[in-house]
Amino acid sequence: MRAPVAGLALALLAPACAWAEGKSAVAVVPGEEPDDRTVVAAVWAIRKAVDAQSDLTSVSIDERLGEVHGDAAAEGRAALQDGRQAFGELDIERAGRSLEAAARLLGSLPDHRDDAVEALDLLAQTRAASKDELGAAVAYARLMKLDPEFEPDAEALGPTVTKAWKRARNLDKAGKPGPLRIESSMAPAAVFIGGEFVGVTPQLIRKPTGVALDVTLRADGFAPWVRTLALRPGSSAAIEPALEPLAKSPLLLDIIEKLPGQFERETMTTPLKDLRSLLFADQAILVGLEGGDLQVQLYDLKVGRRVRAVRYPLRPQGVGADDGVAIVESLYSGVDAFAPGTTELAEEEPESLDGGGRQLMDAWWFWPAVGVAAATAVALPIVLLSGDDDPALDGKDGTGAVILRF
């Protein structure tokens, strides 16, 4: 078998009690080659599919990689206080940075809505002072989402701020902005628009939904980048944020760089043990890219062995949400999501990627059989390479999907 050539990723399940009652938590980590968009997209598709499972939930590993666990409310209040001071001192640049941070941190906390409203009001005045009328209008538009009853003090505001307030009330009628291109330095990042995952950088948003766009970039090993962009009607735009590495990301990358050899083994190696220690993981899903296929393996880190491996052909349009669902369902079918390594899948050890598994895939009839199955299926086939219990060729009613079991 050829060694994985493009990269790999990990989905790690931490103890349920540490994250959500009654669920095993999944953390997704970029792979050996973080510049591979296909692997990054596969990771996010798997994370979304995990969230759809009743006994699994995905979690961010940012807090595991940061040296300090921040309190969003405390950080937001501190940023607001600094923004107030800078605004009073007419330090416009500093005020803008601090007030934007305060609005972002406090805006998602219901108990701090009034503080977030104050931060956005001051942010709008700060942007108006720097002659950024559209930015001021966007800040007021964000404020109105938090407090639809808000009315500025017209007598205290200057004409520029008053104009920005009036413009904010008509932003939806100002026309649609042109395409937005989003890139990221350091590593490919998952792009969220208004909280919805839309793809991996570089990403082109052909039809932005409005001139005020909430954008979040996430890449494992880096701090999330969160901004509300002010887009101009009828104009295209491009951004390329510099992602900030988290404190322990070099340690994580060092571990992941040693993992490609794991694809050749049934039992755990030192990197998986290190990863478990770093992230307190119970399970690991290794996702590799070999040729035109995804190669995915489920490990139980408590018993220290591989539970199941699947090969998943990629579609020309790339990895989508449906692919993630199919992969997760195939990995966990018939096993205990909390302790998959304790589930008896078969009386005898099935064919796998190792030993006989390599001989199986090298047999002259193997890949022609896969090709015939793919040609007769409506959906893409998943090839279970190890861990299944019942030699058969099954079709899933209603979809035409074919599963080859050995």
C-alpha cells in the first residue's frame, strides 16, 4: 500500500464528563500538511457530522493549546474600559481596536448586552471621527440587532455621527456588495459567515448577504479571527488576515508530523499517546489523503488499537457535509461511541490495511470490483477495509450507495 502523500487530520474524543453530559466530545486537529485544503475541508465535514450524532459532540481545542484560559466577560469589560479611556484621550486607533474587541467579546453574552451596546455606540463615533462613515453605519447596524429600541442622543452627536446613524437604518436598501474573497496566511482556515460554515480559505463569497458581514476564520493551532466587515454596495473586496499561533501549537504540530506511520500499524504509537496526553482524548480518527481517496481510521486510545478503517472516494467538487455524515456513520456503525474498542465486531480478525489487508488490495480482482460497484451506484461507495462483521455486498435502499464489506 502506498503511504499517505497529502496529509492527515485527527478527530479526538475526550471524556464525556469533561465536555457535555451524556456525550463524547470530538476535537478536530489539522494534519501533517496544513496547506492541504482537502484534508481541512474533510475535518470540518466530519466535525459537523459528529455534532449531528446523539452521543457525540465536537469541541474546539483552542483552550487546550492556550496557556491561559480567558474569561470572555472579564476580557470584554477590560477592553471596553480601555476603549473608553482611549476615546476620551482622542486616541482613535487604539479606541477602535479596544472597542471592536469589547463588542465581539460581550455581544454574545446576554448578561452583558448593555456593555456591548455601549461599545458599539462608541465604536460608531470613533469610526465617524476617522471619516469612516460606512464603518460607523455598520457599527450602528450591529448595535440595532442587540437593541432595536436604541436611540442615540442626537443633541450630543455631531452631524457626521447623525448621518451614520441614519445610514445604518437604510443599509439593507443601499444595494448588494460585490464578491468577497477571503484568504488566510499561515494555514488554510475554515470560513464561517454569520456562524455558518461556508468552506475553507481561499474562499470566494460570490453574493454576500449584506454590507455588514460577520466573518470568523478558524484553524486548529491558531486563535480564532472574528470580525464584522463593512462592505461597500456594488464593490468587491478581499481580505487576508494573519492568524495568530496559539501557545502550544508547535507541540501539537510536532506530534502530528510523526503520525503518518500510524497508517501502517494496528496498534498505537508514541505520537498517539502524546496526543492523548495533550488533549485528554479517549479516541482518535485519523484522516489521510491517498491519491484520489480519503483514508480514515478510528482508534480507541484506551485499548490502544485500531477499531475500523475505511476508504472514501472523493467527488470532483470536493468534500461536503454529506461526505462527513457518510464517513462518521461508517466508522461508528455497530460500535459503542463511548468505547468502540470493546465492541465485538467479528469472531475472527477481519482483513485490514495491514498484513493481509495489503495483499487483499493488491489482488487483481479487488479494484476492478470496486470500480464496478462505483459504476452501478448512485452515491459514492465506502470501502470498509477492516473491522466489519459480515462478508456481503449491500445496497442501501433509496440511495443506491454500495458498501463493500470484508
